[in-house]
Amino acid sequence: LKSGTIRLRVATLGSFGKWMVRRDKLVRNPVDRLTRPRRKARVPAVPTWETVTASLQQCCLRERAILAPMAYGGLRRGEVAALNVGDVAPDFGLRRVMGKGGHEVPGALPAPARGILRDYMTTARAGLPATAPLFVVTYKNRVGQCIERRITGQRIWKVVKAVGARAGLHALH
């Protein structure tokens, strides 16, 4: 058996032993003497750069603009969701990225990513104040009013998952 299966079965027997001790059927749990096998560290599967660029070409402009800072700049989904219109600098990349722990850092992006963000800004987010969110979702409420709000990290995860499924990378998330 694989180590994961052995770990699960020993844990199940351990829970059963605890139950037996609580019910006064046993004096001690015999499974406490057993050691579980160590969990193996798995290295995440990383797609090749050719696959990433090919999947970026299949996306619409909004999806490309969401994925470009992640692919080219190494941003996390929460950092992409927190971007504002004023954070994009066409000649540099990103003026301000709110990282983990509230840290603000500038984020340099290569020319392809800057071009994708520039195209997105001119078509979808032109004329907005600097404090407006860069990526938004629009939905209708029960009354039928269209509401626009900042995209969430969960929604970005779904976008990445959908792009991966279209590109044939079902493990991309």
C-alpha cells in the first residue's frame, strides 16, 4: 500500500481505539504505539512557458489582462484583485502592489505584459479615477439592477481554471 493509504488506515484505527478507551472496553489505545509513515512532499506541476504563452493567446482581453501580471510578474491572485487603475504605469509595469501582510512594492513587468495591460486599460477601464478597481465583475441582483464590484480572488481562481481547461491543462489553478 502507498504511504497515504497506510496513514489513513492507521488514523482510522486510532480513532476507533480512542472510542474503545472512552467506552471502557480497552485500558489503553494499542494504536498509539504505531508510527505513521511520513507524508511525501509533492512538487507542484508547473506548465512550460510555451504552454503559458499559448494559453494567453486563446484568452479574451480581460482574461489576458488578469493572467499577465500573474504569469509575467509573479503576482498572487489576491494581489491582482487588489490592483487599482492608478497602479498601472504604462512605461514600468505596476506602481504599487499590495502584497502579503500589507506590504506595498512596485512591480516591474516585461513589455508583453505592459502591452496587454495597456490594451485593457484603453478599451475597458479608460477615463476612470485612479482609485477605481482595475478588474471588476458585473452582475444583476434580484431586482434586475446591474451591480459592478471589485473582482475577488475566488473569481480569479475560476478564470484561471477555465483558461486551463480550454488549453487542456486541467491541473492549472
